[in-house]
Amino acid sequence: MKRPRGMTLMEVLIAVSLVALLSVGMLFALRTGIGSVESINRHVQTVRKSASAQRILEQQFAALLPVVAPCRTGVSPDPGAPAAFFEGEPNAIRFVSAYSLEEAGRGHPQILELFTTPGANGRGVRLVVNEIPYQSPLTAGMLCRLQTGDTPDSVPTLLFPSVQASPKSFVLADRLEKVTFAYQLLTRTEPYEQWLPRWPQANAFPSAVRIDMAPLATDAAALPPLPFFARIAVNRMVGEPIDY
């Protein structure tokens, strides 16, 4: 009677090698799957952040209040000449809005300051917003100073203090290569509109605001921030009585 033949050492080594190769293949497949899930999650988060920033900006500009404030005309703190409370600089926007980040459209009006700051670890820039409680045109006028030219035909301009980031500043967008602001001025001649890097008029509001954002080169594969455009519907002009 023949005894059953057992496995040789070579067969055992071959079997162990095959199991090891299958295990390594499954491990790489699992790591690839996990990496894909993480990449999808990051992309979804990027889309959500971009959509959230767009929605906040839309609500802030849609609720813009055309405040006419008595801006100072000199070093005296006394109220001065009425002016449209709007600052439009290449890297800063300041205006009054009925929209609040904490209380949405049901909150108290806020003086909003949109500006850019350096990004984390000095990489890129951030789009940041400050909220200052708005009390009245008189208190808003304490933040602006009306500067007139030397000639009667010169256009008066508004001067504002520099915006500053604080622990209460809210980051709307991060990891950006650049952020630029532009302001639309309607004209009576062709091309009937101009996009200016700085808003020059102290007696009127711009007809629209555009914010262009570009992501960092390292984030080129991510969803780029969409250009923001908001038309400003102003129903109050400088020269109307100011109700304190």
C-alpha cells in the first residue's frame, strides 16, 4: 500500500510566494482606492468652499445699503460734506450691507471690509472680510475723509483708514495666487462702460463690482475660484437729505 505523497519544500515556497504577491497586489489596490476617495473628498470640499464664498459675496452685495455719510473735510472730527460711503481700492472694498455673516439677512447692518492678506506660511493670498456694526451715517462718516482738489473742476475723493485683519476676520477664500477688484463706471459714450481698478467718485456708487481670483499654481488641478460679478442697484444718490 502506497503512502500519500506530501508537499515538497519547493512547492511550499511557491505557494507562499503566490500568496505574498496576491497580498501585495491587494494592498496596492486598497491604497489606490483610499487615495481616490481622499482626492474626491478634497475636490468636494473645494467645490463647497468655492460655492459658499460665491454665495456670501452675492448676499453681501445684494444687500448693499447706499449710505450717504457726512465725511470729514479736514482734521476736525465734526461732520463734513455728504459723500457716498463706498471705498473701492485695488485690494480693499468697504461699504455698508444689511447682510451679516452671523445673522444672515435678519441681522443688523454691518460695515463690511473685503481685503486680501498673505496666505498660510506666506504662500499666496487670502480673501478676508471684516464686519463692523453700523450705527448711523454719522458714525460711518467718522471713517471717511473727503479730499477736494485745488481747482473748482477737480473731483473730490474719499480717504479711508487702512483695513486690518483681526481674530474675528472671516476667510472667504484661501490658497489664491492673486485677487483683483474692479469697479464699473457707466459712460454716455462708447464703449459706455469702463472697468477701473480704483473707484474715483465720492458722489456716486459704482454700477457693478468684479472680483477676479486665481488659484495657486500647485492647486491648478483643483476647482479654480470663479470670477465674481455683482451689479449694484443704487436707489439713493448724494444730495438727498440725510436722516440721522
